[in-house]
Amino acid sequence: MLYTLVGGGTLCSVAAFVLLIISTATDFWMHYHYSGSLANQGLWRFCINHKCHAHTVTAAFWDATRAFMLLAVLSCFAGVMLGLSAFTNGTKNRRIRTGGIALVLSANKTQEMTDCFILFHHKVGL
């Protein structure tokens, strides 16, 4: 029974890790109209009419969002590795607990970053 739960949790954490990497790398965090054209923006660059450019303005909220997303990716990776190592011989209960804690921290950092991003844009009116 325990291996079934750990296997399912590890599979879900691998899927979350892949989706977290995709969401960090893509340029589709925001969609808006800019001078009559469709534009989108991500953490690393912005695109207008399918022409992408690096961010030129370094604002603290962009740096904080990037840092939290990278911390979330790293802690999710640690959780996946610890979840996979639970299937090897050794101290399984401690590895399972540590992997679960790393994944919870990853989800917490991602949620904090998303909340800050949404609050900032709502406050600024973007």
C-alpha cells in the first residue's frame, strides 16, 4: 500500500516538475493588446507580433518572481529525486518524508510568487 501511494505521489511530482519547467520557460504569463497588436510577456522576454525581445527594464518584482520560480524548480527537483530514491533500499520513511517536505515547499514558493505577481499587476493596473 505504501509503495502504491509513493509511486502515485512520485508520478504526480514528476508531472508537476515538467509543468513547472514549462511555465518558467514560456513567454505566456500575460497577454495584452499593445498599440493594436497582440502581445505576450513572460519572465525572461516579451513578444509583440511574434517578435521577441529580452526585458530591458529590471524591476524588483521581475527579479523576485524569477528567483522564486527557480527556487520552486530546484525544490521540486529535490522532491522528485527523493521520491525516486524511496524505492531503493535504506531508510525509506525518512526519504519519503523529506521528499514530501521538499515538494510542499516547492508548491508554497510557487503560490507565493504567483500571488505577488497578481497583486503587483492589479495594484499597478496592468
